[in-house]
Amino acid sequence: MLIWGWNRKIHQLAMLTLVCAHCHNPSAHALRKAVTMFTLFFIPLIPLKTRHFLECTFCGAAFDVPKENVNALISQAYGADQQHAGGPQPAHQHERH
């Protein structure tokens, strides 16, 4: 009976539009975090390894991202969203009397 082991969870942190280093296409890249946990009786207890990577949605290539660059990529992803959200607003129609 196996009572210990490990489990890996992958969390998506952001989506960015970048030029892929593998296929050279401008495409969406998912910034993801993979956490490998030590488990006892299927209960995750201790994180063994954390890895950040970008995955191209066009060709599927994955590239490791150093931990110190992760916050900059997240800021870039959400900064672009906020700029688009603050863009031109639709014109309001005036009521005629």
C-alpha cells in the first residue's frame, strides 16, 4: 500500500502576447507555475519544487522563466489589460426633447 508520493499542480498566472522563440509567430503565451508537492495519504504537505514557464499556444513550446522575471511578466500582462480598459469610451446618445 502506497501512503506517500508526490503530486504536481499547474496554475495559470497570466496570458501574454509575445513572439515565440521556437516558431517565431506572434501568439498568446500562458505564464504558468508548476508546484510539485510531497503527499502523505493523498494530502499535500511540503512543496518540493516550483517552476515557472511560458507556453506558446501556437506551437506548444515551453520555456522556463527565472523566478525574478515572473512579477515583471505578470505586470506586463495586466498592465496591457488596464490600458485597453481605459481606452476610448463609447459615445453617449443625447435625448431629444
